[in-house]
Amino acid sequence: MVKLADAEKAQTKKATRAAYGATLAELAEAGVPVVAVDADLTGSTTTKKLADAGYGDRLFNCGIAEQNMIDVAAGLSLAGNVAFTGSFAVFGTGRAYDQIRNTVCYSNLNVKIAPTHAGVSVGPDGGSHQMLEDVSLMRGLPGMRVLVPADYAAARAALKLAAATPGPVYVRMGRAAVPCVYDDDVELEIGGAYVLREGADVTIVANGIEIREALLAADALAAEGIQAEVIDAFSVKPLDADTILASLKKTGCAVVAEEHSVIGGLGSAVAELTAAQYPVPLEQVGVRDRFGKSGDLDELLTYFSLDADAIVEAVKKVRACKGLC
């Protein structure tokens, strides 16, 4: 079992992006040949912390030129460095997709795509900046691993995993401060999913910011006598099929919740798994084929039906379907 945050720690909040520069500095101090390549957003992505820690010669600011950022990182990786790229997710994956595909993944280079400000949690920046298809883009690339950490500690673990894993890795980080789920020194694995709460009536598979909502939903369901098993699918690719299937064989139905489009992300990955190996009723909680919208985070979670209430509704729907199937 992974180590979870204690009750007091679970009341605190911290953004996953806050782990980025600090973890790179920690890795540099430990002798890992990390470099960071950013696109004029070193303060927002926090890669500036690498320079602040005394490793200014390892931070390369390419200006507002994300395609060039990826190519520079590719070159640095060929020189023996573990190269991380910054920027916001909408630019760091979308604008630079061709370079990620044909330069990094095609040659299996040791480049880590680790943008921040993904999902609707970007908030007031609006639909142009709320990247909701990045997991789908990165998941579809041959050889790319995809990690979506739930909190600061998980983001720190994800970045360390990325640095230690040869080849391309995608780490998705957000802008908003989110509740702590894991102990500060938690150790996670690529290809791992983690049962955060046990239950026998329904499986809720979630990741990222939706972990908070899934746990709140599980509390609400428990008050109605429905015991939900909550799984953090930290690793979208490769997916932990064994953990998810073991839960489904116990509960017989699933809800997948993600701060992402319902097309091509975690929900699609779980649906592909169940269709091939263990078909069960399944509902998805996610953004439904539309762009984002400017607003406060909690307002947006409700507006896009990503909150705990939406998960509860999906659970009741899928359980009703289970009784008919």
C-alpha cells in the first residue's frame, strides 16, 4: 500500500506545478544530469527554481517558441542530459505536437514533456488555455508514458520517475492548489494504480484533480449505504490493468472521472480494457466534446459536471444499469 497523507496534511492544498522546479533542483543536487527547457514561462511553470537553486546553466529559455523548445530539448538529450520541457499544456503539447511526435518519440529520445496549467483548473485563463485533449494526444504516441499526478507529492514522485525512465514521458500538472492525498515521500510506479478507498458496490477510477472529487463522492455514497472503491489511475499509459480488473470483478461496474475530454483519455483507456477483458457497465465523468470556459475552479467543476455530485449521479446510473445487464 502507498503512504497516504494524515488527516491534518489532507486539509492542506498545493499545486502540482509547484513540485516542478523544486524537484528538478533536487535531482540536480543528487547528481542527475537534468536540464529544463522552457518557453518564456519559467515563473509560471516554476522551472525558474532550478536556476534559483544554483543551476542556472541548466535552464534554457527559448522564448515563445514551443516547437523550438522541443527540438532544443531533443538536442540536449542527445548530449547525455535528461531534458524536461515546460510551458502551458495547450502550447507544450498542442503547438509542439509535430516535434514531440517526429523528433522525440520517433527517435525514442530521453525527453520529458512536463507542462503545467492543464485542464479547466487553469480557471480565468479561459477555453483557449484550458487544454482538455493533451492526455489523448500524448497517449496516442508510440513509446510515450503518461502520468497524471493527484497532488504535490505525487507530482514530485512522477517527475523523479520520469527522470529515471529512459525515453519519452508525459507528466501532466495543473495550476490550481489541490488537497494533499499522499504522504510527502510517497513512491509511485509507472504502470501503477492505487486503491485509496476500498468498497464492493462500484469502482471509481480517477486521477489528477478528480481524485478529490472521487473521495468526496465516496463519502456521500457511503452515507446512502453505497460502498465505492476509489482508484487513483496515476499512470494512464501504461495502465494498471490488474488493479482495475481486480476491482471490477468485485464491484461489477465502474465510473471513470477525469479533468479532461471524455474522448481519448483515461475513460477511453479503461473502456478499452473492459471491452477487451471484462465488460461491465461504465460511465464517464469528463468534459463532453467542447472547449473550456473562463471561471473560478469550483464553479467550472460544477458547470462541466466534474464535481463530486456528478460522480454520485454517474454511480447511481451505472449501478442501475448493472441491475439490468
